[in-house]
Amino acid sequence: MCILSLLLSCTALTSCAGTRKKKNTGKKPVEYTLTVAAIRPAQPADQYVEISFLESARFYRLPRNADPSYIDLLQRSQQEHTPVLVKRANEYSDVILRVRKK
């Protein structure tokens, strides 16, 4: 009986180890569904437009030379309270690389 319970315990541990979620090391791009809370207009000397999202306490930056459709999607997200997909270079980056409809 002890051997059977030991065998079942080992089987359960190995099956749990195989389903462990991989942690992002910060080297791969990430894409999240976010809803815009506010867009801070860029000053003439600024190279970025600052954006805050309802789901995050951080401020993110969109380069001023980014595709103009990104700003349009972000403004629409703010007005209509609809989520958009926001891609960044990695988990720790605050620079937005791409914005697209969800």
C-alpha cells in the first residue's frame, strides 16, 4: 500500500512539473489587451507621447514618428472605452511598438 501511494505521488509530481508556465525573461516581445485611460499630448520638444492605461499604473510612451493610425486607435479606445492590443519590445519596456484593434 505504501509503495502504491509513493508511486502515485511521484506520478502526480512529474505531471505537475511538465505543465509549469514559462516565465518571460524580458527578451521576447509582449502584447497585452489594454484600455486607454489618458493620452498626454506631446510638447514640441518631446519625442514621445505618454499614454496611461486602466489596467496598469505605469506610463507608456509612443514615439512621435510612429504610425499615425496608432494614435487614432488609442484615442478611439479612450473615447469608447474599448480595448486595443499593445505590443512592446519586452516585459520591462515602456515603449509601444504597435497598436492594433482587438
